[in-house]
Amino acid sequence: MSESESSCQRIDGLATSKALYAEYKERVAELKEKHGQAPALAVILVGERKDSQTYVRMKTKACNEVGVEPVEHTLPEDVSEAKLMEVVAELNADPKVNGILVQLPLPKHIDADKVVQSISPLKDVDGLTEANAGNLFRLGMKGRFIPCTALGCMLLLKRYNVPLEGKHAVVIGRSMLVGKPVSLLLQSENATVTMCHSRTKDLPSVVQQADIVIAAIGKANFVQGDWLKPGAVVIDVGINAVDDSTKKAGFRLVGDVEYASAVKVASAATPVPGGVGPMTVACLIGNTINAFELAHKN
């Protein structure tokens, strides 16, 4: 580690997710003792995309680690939209299932938004239904279910005691999964937020004004170190594969921020891998436990 890198604090999502899992394990054990059952997360996988299969395995492993019951539904690539929505309806009606996640992307013949919107808002642990988006808009961090990656970003900032109130945050990317929700969450914590995207003019000069940078644009090594304000905090949401002949797989994973140059300027930054990624899965498990508690409130 160089001298410049050592002065930049590593925001470790892997370690933070492990700490969360330890907390979740205790909560699940208490809930199981009190109610005679554990929280259950249903994951629906359509087709045989390798990346989607990998993500589902990660989620199942996380469930098993804390005692949440995984309920897997694997459907063929050519499943009809009607059949898929029938499965969702059955899970909506099943009192033993607390969270429902439809692994995206779905095959092109299926209207993904229609399927997602059919999930009960009380089981929408991805936070993507209109009802939960409205809750987020109104209540910020107190919303019912917050999209997992956006929530993961916020928990990392909070766990590393990054001040938010009065700070200028620049969010690069405006997706429903990350950019839009994290912008609202930052505002709810009294940060001043600028949302940038592919049409933003002179993006480097905008980024240079930021105390906090959230990069979620999906372009490898896009944000350069000389774009950053000295002492900025960088949360890199990107996970991009770039060719690397020295690796067995022939590629390596990098973020949306050029890490080597960023750590020479930033006061704290997330690595890729090992930053936001593990937090996304951890927040999914946390939302599922919250859904169980909500269902057993009365």
C-alpha cells in the first residue's frame, strides 16, 4: 500500500456486512423463539443466466448464514408472463413467505415492471413497487422497504461516521435501483444533492464540488482521481468486468471510479470488489427480517 493510499480510509463493505449478519442472526433466533417460525425469502429465477444464478446462490447462502429460510422458484426461460405472475400471486398469499424477490433481468417477452408491481408492497423487499417508492419519497430512511443497494450505500456512510448534514453529495446515475433512491435518502439526511447522468455537461467540474461522491453509472474506471475534491468520500457502486490476462478467468472486476488515482485524493473510499456489493445482499436480508416483524406486529 502506498503512502497516499494509506491516508485514504478503506470503507469495507465485506466487514460491515459480516457485522450486520451477526446482528441479524441474533434477531432471527429471537423471532423464531417468539413466533415458532423463521423469516422466509422467496427468490424467483427465470432462465439460466449465469450471472443471475450466481446472485441467487449468494442470496441463498446469506439466508442460510443468518437463519432466514430461502424459498427458491426456478422457472424456464420460456415461461409465460401469466405463469410467472401466478407464482408471484401464490407467494403473496402465502403467510409463511415474508419477502419476494424476482431476479432481474427477465427475458424480453416478459414485462418486468408489470411483474414487479404485482408483488405485495408488504413483501417487496427490493423496494421497487410504486407503494414503497412513494414511502421512500415521503419518509426517506424511515421508509418501509428501501432499495437494497441504495440502503447499503447509506449504511456504509453511517457506519463509517461520514457527516451528511450540510454536505454536498454528487450522485452519478439516475436508476430506480440506486441513483434516484440514494439521492432522496441523502436529502432526507440533510445533504445537498446534485444528481448527474449521461447528459450532464462538464461532469468533472460538478464532481469536483462534492464532499461525497456516489458513482452508479455502470462505466468501468469512469470517474478519475483528478475529478475529486481533496478529502471527498467516494462510494463506488459499479461492478464492471475488464479484460485481464493475468487472471484465471481472463477478467477482473473494477468499479465506476478509477481506484488507484481516487485513493490519492479521497479521505475514504469503497473498494471494488468488497465495497457496496456485499451490502446489497445484507440489506436484502435485513429487509426480509423487517417484513417478518411487520407481518407479526399485532
